[in-house]
Amino acid sequence: MEVRLNKFLSQTGKASRREADKMIVEGRVKINGKIIRVLGYKINGARDIVEVDGKRVKKTENLIYLMLNKPSGYLVTLKDPFRRPTIKDLFPDLKEKVFPVGRLDYDSEGLMLLTNDGELAYRLTHPRFKIKKTYLVKVTGNPDSCTLSRLERGVFLDGRKTGPAKISSLSDGLKRTLLRFEIYEGRKREVKKMCEAIGHKVLKLKRIGFAGLTLGKLTKGNYRFLRQKEIDNLRKQVEL
């Protein structure tokens, strides 16, 4: 059975689909000894020999699913050329390679999912499936109900309107307010940009929910493996 090369690489746990596309364009991937730079190229996973950086890759049989409570001060990447702290430093003894599902900024914290199940990761971040993400956001000032309603209906960011959101005020004051955001998109720095669009700078951001998962008692800087029921629920949400 034929499958797209980027999908195959994601299924091996080698990279996410986005990272796989970058590898292909950079000429790091060979099929049966020949460099392939064509995005969308299809292979037979059972017959073709796939190499990345000169090493053969095969579909992994050991799928790993982790929930991490990311502290601020860590980059959401597995390697940084400037040797800044990365989330990889939070699970140094894990033998299997996993990659993050979605993003959190360096100074943001909270729930992150990591896995080597490339197809699940791809679908959880695809706009088609409208996966819910929940955040606690502390902002400057005190946005009124009309302003929050405008955010819920959508504001224009980079020429495109944000999708519907659910936003509530949990505590307020003259200098700062704690908001709860529920959104279904995954644009880069979306929540921060939404708040800036209404004139309220984000002071602190924490993701507390993702695709039905919550942090529970998981302490900051630690991780745990997902339970089978949680994995099944994730797969159901993205029609796997």
C-alpha cells in the first residue's frame, strides 16, 4: 500500500509531518538510494528502503504518548543551537524520540502532549478537527464584557479573522485581569495576539486543557504517560 513520504516518516517517529517536509526539501531523504525532494512523493512502506541522513528508518512499533506540564523558560523544541533550555531537558532518560504536538512559547507554561505517533499529532493540530484548547491568561488592565464579546466573535490577525472562542473573566482589577480562553485554532501566538489586538498585554499564559486532557495533579516540570482510555479518546476525536 502506498503512502505519502512525509506521512511515512511521521509514522516512524522520526519527525512530525512538517519536519518531514523540511527534511525532504533539504535533500536529507533517500528512497532506494536516490535523494527525493518532491513533496507528496508516495512510497510502499513494506517494499521501499527509506533513509534519513544516511540511516534507514522503519515504522516504529512502540508508540509513546506523554503529557508534560511545561514550565516557563523552556523552548518547545528538542534541540537548540544556542544551548538554551528545551523541553527535552525535562525527560532526559526517555529512550524513544517524541516530538511536541503544537506549541507553547518560551515564557508560557502548562499542558503539552508529546508523541511519536505522527499521524495522531498531525490530525490534532489540523484545523479540520477543531481541537479545543483551554488557557488561563493574565492580562494588563480590565477588559470589559463588550471587549471580550468582540474577541469571542473574532478579530483580524495577519489579515485573517480568528475563529469563534469562549472567553470569561475569572478575576479582575484595575491593573490586571485573569481570563479563561477556550479556542479551537492553533495559530502561532494566537492568544497573545488576540489580547494585544484589544489593547491588553499578556503577563502570563498557562494551557490547562488540550483535546479533553487536563493537568490534574501533574506538577510543573514533570510528565506522565497517557492512559489507554485517554489515547483512545484522542484518536476518536480525530477519526482514527
